[in-house]
Amino acid sequence: MTDQSGAERGVAKLGVLKAMAGFLKPYRLQVFGASIALICTAAITLSIGQGLRMLVDQGFSSHANEAALNQALLLFFAMVLLLAAGTFIRFYLVSWIGERVSADLRKAVFAHVVTLHPGFFESQLSGDIQSRITTDTSLLQTVIGSSVSIALRNALMFIGGLIWLFISNPKLTAMVMLSVPLVIVPILVFGRRVRSLSRSSQDKIASVGSFVGEAVKNIKLLQAFNHQTLDRKSFEGHVEVAFDVAIVRIRQRAWLSTTVIVLVLGAVTGMLWVGGHDVLAGRISGGELAAFIFYAVMVAASVGAISEVYGDLQRAAGATERLLELLAAENRILPPAQPVALPQPARGEIAFEDVSFAYASRPDHPAIKGLTLAIPAGSSLALVGSSGAGKSTLIDLLLRFYDVGSGAIRFDGIDIRDLDPQDLRAQIAMVPQQPVLFTGTVADNIRYGRPSASDEELIEAARAAFAEDFIQRLPDGYDSFVGEGGVRLSGGQRQRIAIARAILADPKLLLLDEATSALDAESEYQVQQALERLMEGRTTVVIAHRLATVINVDRIAVLDHGELVASGRHGELLTQSPLYARWASLQFDDANTQAALAAE
Ligand code: ADP
């Protein structure tokens, strides 16, 4: 919890309520039904006290007759049936609403999060976003699906019970009112302690879980360093800590139960003593006393129940606030009000015009400075420069993941800020340095480039990416699972799948970030072939790490600290740009450079 002022917190709570009301709105009918069931069950529970009174007074009184007893019991049973039916409806509807609202919230938050500008995720931990969508919504689900209903039901019973008590016997009621805090306060204190202990017990269990997770994930490293015994010992430590915390909790819980029994039944004894004397003196009937005790216990129990769920309600308010925060996060990369349409078909001509850009987290350190560069449609450009020179930033700017600080980037002559980002990105395909494969089949991963592609188009793309051979050799061909993140494939295979994906997308502009890690000669050759096929007839911007690439492209742009310091072809740059010559000689071993020079 942040240290907001009470007023601010009140406003936040109000906002939370308003937002929740918005999510409940489509389910008015269910909410209405649940409310009716809630009121009915509370009313029936309240009337059971009256049934009890009748039963005692008429059923067991000295003038008892069988007919009256039967009648009283019949009525009682009818009420029980009604209560059962009402409880069924209430429980079903309320749980349904809880599940429904949390499902809707999950969908809304995810749908919003995936549209947010990538810069947003630099300040947000992905784990945090995940836990908001899973844990926070689950918490809301339990709260809406039970705690709220418990609180409302008990509030009704508290009010109803109290009214009856005051009407029927003010003297005894005054006594109850005095004893309620006496009974409730210790229960609350213990209850709170148990709750906080159960939270820390859960934390401890979570740390046991993450220890196991880490050990299993790194099992080879663990065994290679002979860490079994050490890890076993520290794991035992974690488990024992969890046990100790659990035992403290259990002890408190045991005390809680004992205290409840002593205090509640003690209070009942007190009432029986006072009330019993009233009965003996003929001031009230036995049934009245029985009903009175029934209501008194009910009033006390409802206070207990409300205080028990109060913490849940507060936690839910916190969870809702966190979810709403995500929902309210603003997308900084928005389509313009009137997006300009791209020419059909697009050409893929790129122009950087005096572009400067700094990341929000480092406003004083521009990552790109006054860069002007034209890339004719269908030509290829290699970006080279040492690490941190701004190559990836240029690629991100082209995709409009960030907006330029000054200057403009044009696609087919149109400022990309005047285009709908979706239209712009539909013309672009990206093959990243570390190809990203999603858990699924080979076909799923290629089809990611264009979900509507037919099987023939998909196979065609795989063939063009020189991936068909190895795919056919996989156990289930195109339907083989690639494993989490593609672990079942080699680096070169993953790259060719990423290339097939880009070929299937058939973009006008291709953005490539070449892998720095060396592939074996065979894979390297195949990947290179696949890339050349992919680059045919498209504008290509490639972050180059391979000699073959820089030799083949139409133009090389040399970046240094965000500035364009030289551009030209490989041979020219080797003689004209000392920076390029140094970069090239560091990047490729001398033999390669010599060979390239000889080939020029
Ligand atoms: P390259 O791709 O040439 O290695 P980058 O484009 O990744 O270089 O980085 C250019 C500069 O911008 C570097 O100084 C880097 O530290 C900085 N930078 C890159 N990404 C971010 C980011 N998300 N937030 C802040 N600074 C960044």
C-alpha cells in the first residue's frame, strides 16, 4: 500500500467501485437474481428463530398435542427446503458472476496490454503484468464470487436479528450488545493473526516452489558441480521454515477455536442464566428465550463473518486498483485520427529525414542524432557499427515502436506517423537475431507470418527458406512440436523457420538482425541462401554481422554513437572510412577481409 491520504484513497475506492459496476453491468439479470436469492435466504434464516420459538412453545409445552408438534415441524421443514433452494440459486449465481467478471477482466486487460507501445514494457516487469492478469483476477473472482455475498448476507442477518432482539426483549438485548464486543474482539485478534500467518506460510511455500523450480531447471549444472547434498540441505532448510510457520499458524488457529467455544458458549450461558430466570418467573416463554438466543448468536456470528471477509474485500480493492492501472495505461503509439492510406501496392521506399531520437529513460543521451538516409524501393542496406551505435534503435523506429524526437521517417513518401501502425507493419517483416518461436508446431510458427495462408503457400515458403528438408525429417513433419521457445530445433533451423515466416508474410520491407553467434558452415550456407531468397525484390535493412552480407548489399551505412558517419559499398568504405575498416577487421578475421578485397 502506498501512503496515500485517506481522501485520495476514498476517491480511488470510488473509482474501483465504479469500474467494477461497469464490469457487472452486462450481467444485471444475474445480479438481480442473486440479490433476490440473497434476501430470501437471509429472511428464511431469520424466520427460523420464529420456527424455533413455535416449536418450543407449542411443541414441547405442557399443553402439547401431536397435531401442533407435527404442524410446527412441517412448517420448519418447508422453510428448510426453501432455504436450500435459495442457497443453491444464490451460490450458483454469485459464483457465476465472480467467474464471469474475472474472465472478462482478464480478457480486457490482455487485449489492452498487447496494444501498448513497447516502451511501456521497459518500466513494467513482465512477471508483474502476468501476476496481475492471473493472481489479481483470481482474487477478484473469489471476492466477487463469495466474500461480497457473505458480507451482504451477514449484514442483512445482523440488521434483521438486531431488530428482532430489540423488539422482543430490550433488557436481554442490552446485555447482548455489551457482550458482543467482549466475544468478538478476541476472535478478531486471533483471526487477524491467523490470516497474516497463513499469508507468510504461503510465501514460504512459494519459496519452496521456486527453489525446486530453479533446481530442476538447472539440473545439469547442479549435478555437474556436485551440488546435490548442498542443495538438499538448503532445500530442507526452506521446508522446515515453512513447517515452523505452519505450526505457529495452527497453534493460533487451535487457540482461536478454543476461544470461540468458551466465549460464545459462555455468553450463551450468561443469557440462559438471565433469560432462564425470566422464564421461571413467567416473564417470557421458553420459546421466546430459545429464539432470543438463536438471534443473539446469529447477530454475533454475522459480525464475525463480516470482519473475516473485510480483509478479503480490502485486498480485492487493491487487486482491482492494480488491474485498472493496467487498463488505464496509455498507448503512446496511436493511429492518427485520419490515417493516410499507403499506395496500392506499396513500393517500400524508405527515407530518414534528419531523425533524432532519445529513449524516455535517457532523454539527454540521444540514441540517434540528425540521421538522414534514403533507401530506394527494392534495394538493400546494411547497418554496421559497434554495439550501442543505434542499429536496433533504427529498426525499432522503422516499425514505429517509438516515435522520433525530431525529423521524420517516410515510407513511400508518407510520414509513418500519418499511417495506421497496423497498415505500416503489415508491409514489414522482421527476422530477429534470436528467432522467436512460440510453443506450438512448425506449421503454427511459419503461419504466424500470415495466419490466412493456405497449406500450399506455407510449404512454398518453407521451401524458399531452405527449411523443407529438415522439416520433413522431423517426426511429425510440419505438425512437429518445436518445444517451449523452439528448444527442439537447432539454431540454424530456428532461423530458417523465422525466414519462412517472413517469406510467407511477403512484406515490402524486410528488417533483419543477423545472428552474431556462429553457425556451422553447412547451416550458415543454408541460412545465407534462404536470406538471399527472402531479400529478392524487397527493400531490406539488415544489421550485418556476416561478411557475405556486407559484400552483397547495395549500400552500407556506418553508424557511430547514433550518427551516420559513412555510407557506400564495402570496397569503397574499406579505403574511405577508417572506422569501417577497423570494424570490418574486428568483425571478420583478416583472411576473410583479404579474400573479399581480392574478390572486388
Ligand atoms: P545497437 O543495436 O547498435 O547495438 P542500440 O540501438 O541497441 O544499439 O542502442 C543505442 C543506444 O541506445 C545505446 O546507447 C543503448 O544503451 C541505448 N538504448 C537501447 N535501448 C534502450 C532502451 N530501451 N532504453 C534506454 N536506452 C536504450
